[in-house]
Amino acid sequence: MKIVMRHFFIGTFTGICLFCAACVPEITASETIPVFVSIPPQKYFVEKIGGEFVSVSVMVGPGANAHTFEPKPAQMTGLAKARIYFAVGMEFENVWLDRIAAANPGLIIVHTEKGIERIPMKDHHSDDEHKAFSDKHEEHHGIPDPHIWLSPPLVKVQAKNILDGLTAADSEHQSAYLPNYETFIKETDALDAELRGIFAEKGNHTRFMVFHPSWGYFAQAYGLEQIPIEIEGKEPKPAQLARLIGYARKEGIRVVFVQPRFSVKNAETIAKAIQGQVAFADPLAEDWAKNLRDVAEKFKAALK
């Protein structure tokens, strides 16, 4: 009897609390939409558009490899309760999205890369050890480059997909999502103009060297050319590394950009050989706009 009465009072108290919460006009944490994104920059986009109505969890945290990532058990538990998953086209999504959807049949999966023509990742060292390394370089027709979030013009496409996803899941707050989206588009246009201004006087100096070819879309947007050391996760062979060093010396390249938290061994080898230095350019920084401004200034200083 005591147990029954205890459950009755707990249930009654809980019901009263829920009723009172419903009467409060402010948005509470319980009213936010639980959503997941693949990478930190997407969190920036979704929060810009969703505002106070979304609670965003990120799959790939600091230090994780976004190309080979596997969700943790705690993340799978959270995904079972999520309303929306915003995909971006990373390799791990090809394996895990179906499993995530099976665990949560009600989950809305939004492909933010929808409508974007993805470019192939490029290789600047041939697999044929007998071919000379030429100024034209070899173009690698492998996997599509997933790093679409590093181009402000392409982020505008992603933003529209995010808006559509939020509206489909929560039409009640469309009146908030739409002006947030419009504000974000204006901010993105302003950032794009600022970056174009940074590179306006680059002249023939367009090349920068990176360890992992993350910056292809950024380079495409601003008339630049990235010279990658690795391709599709593969480090260069000794002969390829020697050709890269020769190319860097010939072109006067003195900076090798690497992603924070990843091995810099080969980058340091090249930097030492060309009497240059290693610098960091993070494609996964959460403060997207600030990061692109910072990286643009670094690239500008290093262009050859």
C-alpha cells in the first residue's frame, strides 16, 4: 500500500510539474529538438538556424578521424532518441546511417550535401614510380571530396537543406527558423566577400601545400590550388615524397599545412627538406566563420 501511494504521489507530482512547465512561456531544455550532426562545423550551422529550439550533438569529436570514425555506444543510445540526423557525406555515414536509421525508425535523416556537385579528390603524385612529376600533376579520380563545409558558397546550399529538415520536423517554429536562416545566409555572404578580398591581390601566387587534401572546395571558391601530400588516407611512398620535396623547392613553397591532432611526421620531413615550417589548418573547427578567416590569412601568407 505504501509503495502504491508513493508511486501515486510521485506520479501526481510529476504531472503537476509537467503542467506547470507547459504554462511557462520561455523555451526550456525539454522543448528543444534533439539532433545529431556528423562534424563540429555542422553544429555551428544548425545552431545558427535552429537557435534555441535545437539541442545539437556531434558524432566526430576533437581528435577523432572523420573518415574512419565509428560511433560510441553512448552515441548510439543518444541517436535512438534523436529527431533529426544531419549528414554531410563523410565516408563513415555510408556504413552507419542505415544502422542508425534501423535503431530509430522515426529519425529524419537530412542529407545536407544534397544538390552539391562534389569534386574528386586530387593527387599530386603519381602511383607510377617511373613517371616524372610534372607541373600539370596527376588528377586522382577516386572518392568524391566530402569537405563541402569549407566553401561558403556551398554552405549556403547546406543551410537550405538544414532549414528544410528543421521545418519538416518542427513546422511549429518555422517562423523562427526562416529569419534565422536568412540572417545566416547574409553572414555567409559577408564572409565570402571578406575571403575574396583577402585573396584579391594574389596574382599568380595560388598554390599552398597541405598534408591531407581537405581544402579543395575552399581553393576552388577563391582561385587557389592545394598541393596534397597524401590522398585517400595513404601516405606518400619514398619516391613520391622525394618528388614532392623537389616540387616544393622548385616552386618556393616554404609552409606545409597539417590538421591538428594528426601525425605530422611526413609534413615535418618535407618542411625540413625545403627549409620551411609546418603550420596548422583545422578543417573541423566548430567556430566555422572565425576558423575560415584565420586559415585564409595563413594561406595568403604562404601562397606561392
